[in-house]
Amino acid sequence: MADVAAAVGLTAPAIYRHYNSKEDLLVAAISRALDMVDEALALARDMAPPEFMRTMASAAVARRETWILLQRELRHLSPEQRQLVEERFRRIVRAFAALVRREGGNLDSQETGLITTAILATFASASVYRSRMPERAQQLALAAAATAACGARWPAGTGSGDEGLIAARSASLVPAPDRGAAILDTAIRLFAARGYQAVSLDDIGAELGMAGPSLLYYYAAKSDILVAAFDRAAGWLAAQRHLPGQSRSLADLAAAYIDLAVRERLLFSVYVWEAVNLPPEARRRIRAGLDADVQAWCDALADTRPELTGGQRLALVHAARAVVHDVVRLGHWHDRPDITLILRAVVGAVLAAPLTRQALRRHSP
């Protein structure tokens, strides 16, 4: 609260005259953002998918912090506060799901939920990076990505068709078991479930039958465990970009990313949301590695879609990766035997979303 007060030129006691607690302030921030989403939904409800998505994209870009607050901070609220926010968000989800059912033809209820999550993920991607595009241009890119996700379809099947390759690749990435690795695996599971700040060394130790301070023999501090989790993810991603003797197409990069995310969904949960808790030097290093991975996707997309601007490619890449993040982390879709097949289809559709320089010029103010 002192940080908030300083940012607006007040004292902390002055803030408490308006909000009883930091949690009340968080609820107010989320509620204000959801008000804008509700207003956009009221306008878009009966529109065709492209117009619906453009209307909702305007709210996503205008209130880009909404998705971070919902996905990363909601767990810090009391059960009563969380229930009120979740009820509002469920109403929003139902509106998107109704559109998917209308357009989806023979999608079953689980597939409808998956596609709805993918659509919302494309809008959420606006919260994780800062675009240099004009706001209207970013809205168009997000709307195109969301419309493409809504229309994604995949052949019926039980797997991706290359399970042997995936198994071999995965086996080469699994670290040898040791006590330090067991601590890291346990910490990743707890960080993903509760959030880094809510987990103590004692919590991690208790899961392993160890005293919390004993973990310091393996890691100098709790923050070092978080850094190790990020290093594990970053190392695996770098390994996929630089497989010896192989040229990495966009499809290859996306397939490897999806395979890793499905196999390491808890690690991806930590990787997506806990960077804010990294020590500054580690955060800069990890950020550089993540930027390199995103840039590899953008470069590969430029090879296949040279007509797009750099900003458009960046928006589509972040939207596609957000689909992977949310589908593997949320719900139970990761248990489906065809989840890799579905994700490849949806990610491919997002990356192929029809958005050209000509369209951008037509819709520019």
C-alpha cells in the first residue's frame, strides 16, 4: 500500500481512507477492468465472430492488466472476494462459449471449453508484452488471432502422429534424479499451485520429509530455487531452437514448444507467471533467453508471411504461445490423448490469421 501511495503522491493512511486493505484495492481494480469487458460484451453479443472479436479486442488492449490480475493475483484474495470475481468472469466466459458453440458445429462440451480458453488466451497475450504498434493495429491483430482460434479444427485422432520422436526428445531432456532435482520438482509443483510468495522453504521441505533449512544445503535461498526452475525451462527451450543438424521451421518450433508445455505444464505455470519474483540479474538473463525464443518464432514467421509487419508478427506469436500456456495450465485438457494434435491446429490457425498490411491501412484511424 505504501508503494501505491507513493505512486499517486499520497501517504499510506490516506489510501486506507478509500480502501480497507490491499485486497480490497485489488478487487476494485479487477472490477473496474471487468466493467469495461462487460460493456464491450453488451455491444458485441449478437455480432458475427470477426466483429465480436474486434469489439472485445478493444477492451483487451485498453485494459491489458485485467488478465494478469485475474490469472496471477486472484489467488491472493479471500475465498469470499475470489468467489465474487470468479462469478463475474464465468459470465464473461459463458458469453464466449456461446459464440464458440454457435460457430463450432460438432464440437463437444470439452472442446468448446478448450477453444473458449484459446480465444481468451489470445486477448490475454496483450498483457505480457508492450507492443510498439498503434493501439488500433494491435486490436486488429488480436481480433484476427481470436477469430482464427475460434475457427480452428483438427482431424479426429488419438495422438500427434510422431509420439516416438516426442518420447525420444523428451527422454533426452529429463535430468538425472538426485536430491536437488527432487527439491526443484517439488518446489515447481508448489509454486504452480500456490504462487511463489505463498510457499516457504518449510512447505517444500515438508513435502520431502526434510526440515526447511536443510534445503539450503542444495540452494542458497528460496529465490535460487525459482531461478533454477526458470533455468530449466530456458535451457530446454534453447535446446529445441538449436538441435544439431536441423533447420527449425515455424511448425518445428511450435511443435517442440507444445510438446514441452504438455509434458512440463507445472513448470510452464511457474515460467509464465513468476518472473516478477526473480532477482533482478536473473530476471534480465531469463528475459533475454525468452526474448530470443520469441524472436526465433518471429523470424520463422517472417519466412512464411513476409507481408506482415514486425509488430503484427510479434502479436501473432505472443497470441499463439499464450494459447499453449493457458490450455496446458487450465482445466484438464492436458489429459486428452489428442491434446498435442489440437494445440498444433489452434496454434497453426492463430499464426496463419489473415492480417495484412492492406487490412491494417484500411482500419487505421
